Amino acid sequence: MARRSSQEILASIERLTELVRVYEQWDDHYHGARPEPYDEMTIDWCIERLREEGIRNSGIEIGLKENLREIGEHILDIQRYVPHEAESFLAYYRERTGRDFWSDIENPHKAAKAIVRRGSIREESEFRLLMSILSDTEQTVFKGADVDRVNKLLLDFETRGKSNGD
């Protein structure tokens, strides 16, 4: 993979931050304002704290991607249990951005299936995604032999990490 410039990483951070902001705005609109002190803990506040802590832009970008993956998982859960609420978010997102949410982020379930098809976990965020899905006792993404494959991938990734001194 070619090394990206600082400007490319900053542009990615801004795009990803915009996506998270839309979710925060919908959540505040749909569920009401967050109580103190959480009302000020927006994505912008978090990024500012990370920068103060000396976290590099590449680390912030990884965190934003992880956050969006979790938002996607949350929306999928809402679709399963409270479909009208999920539709409210998806419509709000389209209205605010002019785009489809699932086109802007990778559907977490599709991403998880792609990881299993590929046969290896490449990075920590993929590991966490698969762990998150398997930890849901009502998950419907993987069944039978696929669950076994996922468990093997998780074990292989953990073993590789330990052998690399992680």
C-alpha cells in the first residue's frame, strides 16, 4: 500500500468526522440532548483530547473508522429490534448528506463475512469486529461451521500477535 500524505490523512479524518457528527446530531435530535457531562463529549471534543495527548493523525483515523464500524453495528441492531428508529436514522443521514449511509461506510456484517472469506485477520480492528459479532448471543451473521472458522481466525490472529511480541 502506498504511503499517504498528511493532507490525505487529514482529509480522511474530516470525512470520517463528518459521518460521526451526523450520527451524533441524529441521536441528539431523536433521543434528546445528552445529559451533562456527556453533552460536550462530541467527536470533535474527543479528537481534540487525542491530539492533546499526542496521538498521531493515523491513530485518530483508525479510531474514527472503528467508531463508524461500531455505529454501523448499532444501526444493524436497531434494524433488528426497532426498525422504525433505524429507518429514521437512515433517512436523516440521506437528508443531511445526500448519500446512503451504507455506501459511506462498510456494512459491518458484510465486512466480517469478507474477512472470513479471505481467511485471515489483517489488523486489530478486524479482530475486534469478529469478536464483537461472536459475543452477541443472538448474532445471525455466522452459523455452524462459519463460527468455527471465525474462532480459528481469532485464535490464529492472537497467536501471531503473541509470537510477534505484541
